Amino acid sequence: MLNVTTIKNGLVIDHIRAGSGWKIFQWLGLDKAPFTSCLIQNVPSQKSGKKDIIKIDNILNIDYSVLGFIDPNICVNVIENEVIVRKINMELPSKVQGVFSCKNPRCITITEHYVSPTFLLVNKEKGLYRCEYCDTLYVAGQNNTEL
Amino acid sequence: MLTGRHLIQPDDLSVSEIDEICSLAEQIIVDPKSFQDVCRGKILATLFFEPSTRTRLSFEAAMLRLGGAVEGFADASYTSSTKGETLADTIRVVSSYADVIAMRTPKEGAALLASKYSACPIINAGDGGHYHPTQTLTDMVTIRQLCGGFENHVIGFCGDLKFGRTVHSLAEAMRHYKGNKFVFISPKELTVPDYLIKNVLEPAGVQYETAESLDDVIDKLDILYMTRVQKERFFNEQDYIRLKDCYILDKARMKKAKDNMIVLHPLPRVNEIAPEVDDDPRAAYFKQVKYGMYARMALIAKLTGSI
């Protein structure tokens, strides 16, 4: 069993779908951050078999809506004085903007670089999003977008 | 109120607004002289970043017949976009000169983007394989003229349903009217896209079926909407050659169809409708061209606040 030191004040991003942890780690800029953080991959999970966990020894302002789009099952634990003071469960945001690129090569956002690609929730039950411009569909939590 | 509005996709128009435009088109068809000066002093800019002679000429004829003037380009190679100008800047500039802009581009979503920077109404004249709402208005004016209304039709869409934007737009518009049923006839490589089924038809509770053979379903259709398998929508030539002749309408197939079925086609056709069908009274695609000009006249008059 791998032991990782507990954090005093910070965040634990738990229940990340196994394999998505590194993307989120990079998206949060943790690979270049000056404070301590760690990514633990393929942790055994009763719920999903395997999961990734990110521990951050700092209280960050995170865009939870984007985390919800990447993986709606994620739970963020806020730690203060080594105690979990808050659990934040993700929800599917109504809009995700400026984070992902549209994968449709014919989409106008591919060539007009000043445009912020925007994805709108069209079906909450199925987690379906559409590109505001070209209507290409994406499913939240699936690895079909590029950070 | 349509004055000053953009038309990017069929959904931008309510059912009553479509009726309003179709009714005005009908008035123009009956008495075109009464409308020959309603856009006097106004300018239509036609920005065609990809060639489409038919659509461009239809827009220009429409504005000229309303007494207005036209400016624009038929090919992006003559524009500042080749120097790296953004679409946003092009639109800011052109909308300073014109009263209404009709634009076609190969990029999906370009018309929506343009509408965010334009000082005048944008009419989407086709954005890639996405939307082509004025073709939809053309089709609807034609259907209303020849079929008496928009309800209770079995509409067959045949050919390239994956990239054929006219199909997507017409299906979106016709889903609002009760009793319509859609039959999508295509090879499996060119089936109608998921977003249309999942986002548009299923939420609206529209009945639809798919078929691979035109022969199997032609006898139940009231309207047959044929489409061209477009070479420019394919990434490689082999796929185009393999699929382009899959669905050809000829006299033999027309014999199986209802006597009052009408055949529509957004044109240009290549070989998907044999020339021998042209003399059949059910062939409506050349009437459709003229109705298209009237539909665009009605739209331009409304968006520019000329009527």
C-alpha cells in the first residue's frame, strides 16, 4: 500500500475516473505549481474498480463547472487543519466555455482563434453537450475532448 | 417582428414567422410589380467564401427585384481573409456598408459567429454541412404552393443525408407541423447525423424511419426530397466514387410513386435524377428554384424592415 502524507490545508479531488487524473492535474497547472501536490493513479475503488486521486497542499480556486464536465462523479474534499470541512459534489454545468477545443475540423472555432469554444448542455440525463457553433455532440465524462 | 433579426438556422424563425414569410412570398408571386421598389436605396452584401452560383444569384435577383442594390464577392480568394483578416473584422467592415448580408462559408458555425459582430442582419446562405435556412424557406414555399400546406405529409429524404445540410434544415422546420412523418433513405455511410435525431426529432416526438433502398419506400411518399452526393464533402475520392450513384431517380422508379407525389431537389443535380424525369408533372425542382427567389425576396423585405 502506497502512503501519501496527509495535507494540512488543501484539496483532495477524489473519485476521478481512472486515466483522467493526469489531464486534470495538467489542467489545474499542478505540474508547474510551486506548492506540494500529488497524483495517485489506479487506486482501488469499491464504486468504480479503479480511480485516480489528486491531493493539493493549497486551497485553490477551481472552476468546478469544468471539473463537472470532465467527470461528473468527482468529489472535492476541502481540508482545513487536516480535517475535511466540506465535500463538493460536481454537477453538470449548463455551459462550458474556453476550456476545450471542438474536435470537428470544419467548426469555425478551429480557424478563428479568438473565439472561445462554447459547449451547451442539451440533455442532462445523458450528459450531452453541443458545440454552440457547429452542434457537434459531446458526452460529459467521456474522453472525447482535448484539454 | 423580423426587422433587424438574423437568420442563422431554421429555429430562428417561429412557426408564425415562417407562415408570415411564406404568405408574403405568395403575395409577391401573385403581384411582383407591387414589390419592385420596396428595397430602393438598400444594399445586400453577398459574401460567398465558397462558390455557389445558384444561391448567390438567387439572393442577388431577389434584392434587384425588390429595387435594391447588391455588392459582394463570389470567391474568398479575392478578399482580405486570404491576408489573414478575421471573420469578425470582415463582418464589422461589410456591415458598415450594407443593410443586410447573405453569407456562405465552408465553416460550420461561421454565420452564428458573424451575427455576433454584425451591425446589420446576417442571413446564413449555408455554413459547411450545417444549416441552409433559406433553402428551407424555398422548400417550404414550394411545399405550401404545391401541396396546399405543411401538415400530414410523408416526406422522404434521399441520398447524402450526412452532409446534405438542406435535409437537416428542412427536417428541423417541418417537425413543427403535425402529422408529418420522415423517411430517411441513404447508404449507411451517409445517414442523417446523430444530433438531428437526438436533439431535434426525438425531443419533438417526430415519427421517422430509415431505409437503405428507395424502391422499398417510394410508394408511400407524398414528397421526395432528392439530394446530390457532394464531392466536396468527402475527404477522399474513392469514397465519393463508390457512393455517388447509389440513389438515382428514374422513370421506372417514378412509376412506383403516388400520382400526386412531388419531387424536390435543392440543385444542382449531377445524376441522381435522370433527365427523363424532368417532363414528369411531379418533378417540381425547377419550380422550386423560382419559389426560392420569391422566398428570399420576402425574407430580405422583412429583415430590412422594408415591409
